[in-house]
Amino acid sequence: MPHRKRPPPAFIAWLLLALLSGIPAPAAAAPAVATPPGAADTIDVRAGDHRGYGRLVFDFPDSVGFRAEQHGGSVVLHFADPAPIGEPPMLPRNVTAFAAAEGEASIGIAPGARIRTMQLGGRVVLDILDPPGADTPRAASLGAASAKADPSPSASPPALSPSPRALPASADLPLPPPPIPLPLPPLPPGLQPAPSAPMPGAP
């Protein structure tokens, strides 16, 4: 009959200690999940309207190289980071279309509009300026208000002249009544009028 090999005393002591203290047996380590390629975070894009231009801001986590190319009414931004570009919440002023891909964004702009780019850390800013000679809505509203508040002198009402009244002809006017003779009061006694002196040369 073959002789079975007994486990070492140290293992038996550890097994008894584990059973008495409730120490769980060591679990197998979970396998690491590999990140699939191309699963980078999407770059957020913000948009805003300003007086005289619209603005798009691309928020990269760190400073990134880029270049802008304008071909007529289209602008293409190429980024050194191949991360996917998100969609803006709105199309800002002077922007007519927006299409994004990994590391690239295509923007349609209004006819005659110009672009201006700048970078602030990880933020890439694209300004789309109004075409030359375009009036902003605020300037147009100020001009209309000024025209209402300051009318031209030619619009003042004409001066009013009194309307002539027709006078009756002199032949149609009634004649005044003849004066009524009033009696003189009698003189008191002793105040009789003196006789008038004869005129020189009278007979």
C-alpha cells in the first residue's frame, strides 16, 4: 500500500488559523480591461454671438497644435490631436454649417466673412467676422431711434393764419337813432339870466 505524503505542519497551522479567524481565501485578480484604440474623449465645442462676429471655442485638455484653411465660404481646422470633435450647441453669427470628424472641423461661413484665430492654453478660438460694411443690428436700432427723436425741420406743421371774416356792407348797417332832447331844470329865484349886451353897431 503506497504511503501518502502529509502536508507540512506550517500549512496545517495556517489553515486552522484561517478557519478560526474567518479570513477569506485570496481571490483571483480581475483581468485588466484594455482601452480600445480611438476611444478618446470627445472635444467640447462652445459657440457665442458677439457684436460684429461669431465665435467657436474648441476645449482641448491641453495645448494642441492646429492650422486653419479658408477656401471661399468654407473654413477647415486641422488639429494635431486626433480626438473626435463634438457639435456646437448652436450656429453662431456668420456660421452657416458645421461638420466635425476626428481631429478636424469644417465650418461654412457667410459670403464675405473673415476669420481670426487665437489659442489660450487648451482652448482654440475661431472668430468669424462680419463682412466689411455690414451694419450690426444694434447700430441699425440706434439709427432708427435717433431718426424718431430728431425729426427733420421740413416735417414741422405749417403756421396757422386766422381765417378772414366777412364784414357787412356799409349800406346794410342800421342808422343810429336821433338824440332825445332832455328838459333843463328850472333856475332858482334870484338867478335869472342877465340880459345880453347889445352888439356894437346894432340899431
